[in-house]
Amino acid sequence: MLYKRLNALYTENEVIAEEFPFSEYFPLLQQFISNEVELGAEYLSPYRFALSFSKPPKAAIRFFLGLTDSEEILRQYYKYQCDECDAINIIKDEKALVNFKCKRCGFEDYLETSDYLSEVKLMFKIEDKLLEAVNDNLKINPLSSINTISSAVTDERGDLENVNFNTAEELIIKDGKMISKVSFERSKRIRKYRNLL
Ligand SMILES: [Zn+2]
């Protein structure tokens, strides 16, 4: 399933195809997803990807942003920890991010206050059907030895493994080329909402 979906993305997106050759990155991504799902992950960290395959972290982040160009591989979410009650909020779209309201305590925060955006992290969630397929495959063919850097993959992952909003923003465009139209549109929406405040 991953092969087909990645192939479709690569056909559409010339920038990712050029910077991250399919023949190299498909096997890496396939192995990485299997390893991480075996450990119980639903979200993937580009930092772990970089560490696993000795790639520069920024390149890995740019690759992941490129992957979100297809809704069928990775979906990007925002993560923000409430200042009031410390609840971790996973936020789907830019509007909800800009007008933050904590799902636990109802605390409201706005982009214009403090360093809000610098506290926001990006999360990359494996698309549901793809996750299901990987899980099914692991049941039939369990990984014999997990080649992993750490087994500390839970929902309470350290924030070191999550990408800072600002870091990602800087990586969407490189040498005038955007890695993902979806990311670019997200970034534009944020700027628009921000200007409205
Ligand atoms: Zn709260």
C-alpha cells in the first residue's frame, strides 16, 4: 500500500522526487514505518528517521513535510501544551491553532500573545488505513529483530522528537522550491489568520 501511495505522490510532486530519490527513500520509509508501528507508534518523528538512517535532521523534516503533500501517507497536526493545565492538545487545522482553546480546561490563547508559535510542535500521523495495513502485515510477518534506536515510543514522547513550528516553516521552501503544496498552503493560512488578529 505504501509503495502505491508513495509512487502516486512522487508522480505529482517533482520536488520530492528530485531531492529524495524513490529508489533510496521508499525502502527507508517502509522500514522506518514498520519499526515504529511495531513499537506502537502512530506518529512519526523526522528526528528519529534522521537518526535511524544517518540523515541530516533538516533534510528529514523537509522529507516529512513533502510526505504530507499526500493525505494518504502522513497527516500533519499541531501539538500545543496548555499553559494553564498542561494538557497536550493535538490540533488539526490552522484556525483552531490560531484561536487556541484547551480541550480540557477551556483556556484560550492567541497567536499574538507571547511566543505562542515557538511553543507549537508539528506531529506527523500515519494515515489510518495505511497504519492498519502496516499493523496487519506485522501480525503476519513480525519483524525478526527490530533495528531501533530506542523503544521509548509512547504518546508521552519527549518533545525533542517533535519538530518546532518555526523550524518547519523555514524548510518548506528551499532554493525557491516548495516541498509540499499542502504545507505551503497551511503556512499561508496561518499568516492570514495572524494578520486578522
Ligand atoms: Zn488547559
